[in-house]
Amino acid sequence: MKSNYLKIGKGLINTIETTLEHNNFFGKFLYVADPIVDKLYGDLVKQQLTNKGKVKVEIVEHNTISYAMSIAERCIATDIDCIIGLGGGTTLDVCKYASYISKTPYLSIPTTASNDGLVSPIAVLKREDDLPKSLGAKIPTMTIIDTEIIAAGPLQNIKAGIGDTISNKMALKDWDFAVSKGKDSMNTYAYLMSKNSLDVLMNTSHQTICPEFIEVLVNSLVLSGIAMDFAGTSRPVSGSEHCFSHALDFYSDTKNLHGIQVALGTISMLKLINEPYDDVLAYLKKFDVNVNPIHLGITENVFIKCMQYASSMRKGRYTYLDDIDLNEERLKHLYHELVEEL
């Protein structure tokens, strides 16, 4: 991962000071967190930062593109030496993009593992119309992932992380398909990293969401992020199932975690292209990851609309969606099968 610094393990929230020292970062820090995470872990983090320099504080309450740009401007205008991001996707993506725009080093401290954005070069921020947009950025300069903090977070976030990793299965099939049609090129290293991320999780011997399983999950999510960095695109981990999820973001009134939506998209697409999906279904059920569309508040009409519009969600991303029959009757039948099976 080039010269970027990464540590995964228990109790690492206490090693921020030594991490900064090891990487020769001193001076002026911009500490960024949301109000809830700041209340939980802020004092512990800020005390370590104070031992290494001056600390400015930014409490995040939203994740718009314009807000991230304002953080970048603040970093430039006040000569910030390093951004310290503590929290979930909202906070970390704001920091990631602000770091990229301002060219300021960035220490990422995730408190959730709900998707593969932990060390990815992609930031998902909201546009002016409140809809999400994926933006190119860079992976964090330093990342500390304390698995005890991840384990202490909401269980549904961990389940979403499982779903996001599982979705690599469909993403890789779409990539193979696009290459076979002459619509994309292959990056073998990135492909194998994404596949390894999936295999590591699918082949785990753990039967419950225990601390050891969480470490496996975090490593899988990190591998997916590195795969994106190697490819210079999200292609290794994002295919038709992600396009479907993006369509849900646009057209569904009910909002679900990204990882849950792409897991539903994965099973839906595997069924549509007549590929085996029993292993994915069994795995999701083993860890009680519920992706039944009714449970998620996705109606038949919304499901059909999102499947039919999914291919337009990512221009230039050729997938099976561009080749298969997505007529209303077929999708209606698929929806009812999913309701029964999931």
C-alpha cells in the first residue's frame, strides 16, 4: 500500500501518540469527529494529540461536498499539519476528501466497519440535492483500526460490512463479463485482492460475530479498499449490485445501510444471470444479515424501477445489467422469489 501506515488490532486507540511520532507528524492537528463519537472517545484521542502539538476541533454534523471543501480550505488557511478523523463513514469521507483537496496528511481512526471505505481512495459525499456522489480521493496517510471499538459499535453496521464484502462476488463477475465484451480492461493484482477479500470472509471458521470474526471482517474490508487503490477505480468491488444500490438511494423513500443494499443486489443479480447463490444466502443467514426486500421497506414497484434504472447510475461501468432482459414481469417474479427465500 505504498508508504501508507496501517495497523489493525485491539486497544490501538491508545497508540495515536506513538503512531504520529513514528510517522514524524507534529505541530498543528485538526481533530474531526461527530458529536456522538466525540463524546465516547474524544477526550482519549485529543489528550494524545495535545501531547504532540496544538489541536483544533471540528465537530461534523453532515457530509456534503461543500462542507468537505470548507474543511479543506480551513486546513490550507490555518496551516494544519495533519487531519485526525475519528468516526464512521460520514466523518471519514469528509476527512478523506478534505485531505485530498488540501494535500494535508490524514490519520483515519474508524469506529465502524460497515463498508469497504476504510482505506479506499473513494469518498462518498452528498450533493446539493442531498443525493450521494462517489468522488475520487486518496487512501489515508495513516489508519488505525481498533477492533475493540468496532465490536462496541452497532451490530447492524458489522452486518452491513459483511454485505459489502459479499458483494465482491457479483462485482468480479461483472468485471469478467465486461472484459469478455471488450468494455473494460483487467488489473489482475486488484482482481485477486478483491477475490481474496471475499474468500477470506467466506471461508472463516467462525460461526458467530465474535471479536475474532470482526478482525477477519476488518481485514477483508481493508483488502477491498486496497484493491480499489491498485485499480485506480472501484471496479474490483463495485458492479451491478452497487448500481442497484445507487438506484435505491435515488428512488427509494426507505434508507438502508449501503452494505445491506448491495448484498440484496448481489443475490438478485446472481439469480438473474442464473449463477449459484446458495453459498451467499447461507452465509448471510448464518450471521443473521436480513436482506429481505420487505424487511428493508423496498416495495415491488421500487425494486422493479431500481433494477431497470440501475445501469444508468454509473456511466461507463459495463455490467450484466447492460445485457440481460429486465422486463417488468421477470422482475416482478424475481421480487416475489426474494421475499420467499430471504
